[in-house]
Amino acid sequence: MKHTFQSALLTAIATVTFCSVVPSALAQTPPASSTAPAANEYKIGAGDVVRISVYQNPDLTLETRITEAGIVTYPLLGTIRLGGLGVTAAEKLIGDGLRNGNFVKQPQVTIVVLQVRGNQASVLGQVNRPGRFPIEVADMRLTDLLATAGGAAVNGSDMVVLSGTRNGAPYRLEVDLPTLFGPGGRDKDVLIQNGDTLWVSRQPLIFIYGEVQRPGAVRLERDMTVMQALATGGGLNLRGTERGIRVHRKGTDGKVQVLQPKMDDTLLEGDVVFVQESLF
């Protein structure tokens, strides 16, 4: 009986000691910050339409458009600049203003971007959905923008041109799309910035006519040879001869040169391949 009473007493003391120590230890551990901005968080831009709300304060809800100067007029705080800030930073700015002004003790501010108008890039040319698209994340890359436009069309070129401004200076970059998916391609997949324009030109063509099965315009593939071009045109017909193949090529002076190529010679954009009729 005495042994049972001592055991119960020791258990009670241990419980009281644990309850008094643990909360103290927990109090010394700072809570994880819930307002840490994400690395790819969208930055509010001029023209964007946002909704600002404060938990349990419906009178402070505001739906407004960011002016060209990047500012809004918010109740109790007046004019504040949100342009260029991430959503988390903008929420903190308003929350600090309400707290420091003793308007709301512990404000929980939420900003929702309803319309993205301030950060946009354009995709033009031979794509499936040309147009102007919002840059919804800070790390949007060239391939992301092209995918947003539905990708290059069937007649789109592998070479694309990205133009815009960087550090206040005009910016122009030619990009060979297949290289983006090879070794080190991520480094060439550049970041998109507000106001950029991506141009996808038409795939270069060559022309085949004469004694071939399917004369006409042919898409010029990378490093395409005369033999490959003829194969694309269905090959020679019964009257055609390899000895009668000629390539008409415009020189830098604008004059057309007539060449007698080998079957493994590489063709250039605009070349005209003519297959003569066999004399025998």
C-alpha cells in the first residue's frame, strides 16, 4: 500500500514538471513565417486588377486597378505603391500600415490578382494561338511562353526571335529551339520579362520542279541534302535523270547561279531544284 502511494506521487510530480517545462521550451521556438515570399511569386504590375480584403473587416475590402504609376488608394492608408511588389510583400505592406496606424490589431490581409494586365508578353508569327499573354510567375521562360501560345505551328521555324528591353536598352536574341532541349539547354531558355515579344517566322522553303513525282514547295529541314529533297518530292519519275539535276540559287548580289550539285550537297533557303528530262 505504501509502495503504491509513492509511485502515484512520483507520477504526479513528473507530470507537473513536464507541463511547466514544455510550454516554456515551445515559447522559445519562433513560429515558421507564413509570409515568406515564394521565389517565383507574381509581381503586381500597372494595369492589374486586384481585390484586397482584411479578415473580419469587410469595410476594408477593395477591388481596384493598379495605376500606371503602380499605386492604389486604400481606405485609412491613402496612397500606397504596390506596383513591382510580390503579392506577399504587398499584403505585408498593407498589414503593417493597418497595425502601425492602430486601425486593426492583428490584420490578416489577402490580395487576389483578378486580371493580369501589367506583366504581359506577346507571341506572334507561326504559332497556334498568337496573342498577348500574362506573365503569371516570375520565372516564366521562353519555352513556357511558347507553350502558352500553343507551340509553333506546322510551318513554324526552329529559329525564333525574342525582343524587348533589358536594363533600359533594346534587347534582341535569336534562339534555336532544338538546342533548348539538349545538354545545357536550360541556360539558353531565357527568362521572359514584361513587354517582351516572341516572333516565330515561317519555316524556310525550297522548291522542286521538273521530272519528279511531286513538284512544288518543300519545307527545308536542318542540313537537308539534294537527295533528301528529291525523296520528299517523291523521287524522280521515269523521265528524270540524276545527271540533269540543277540547283538555282540566288547570290548575295541578287543574281541567280545555276549549280550542278552532288546528291549529298546541302541546300539553302530559297533554292530551286530542277530535274531535267533524260535524253535517252
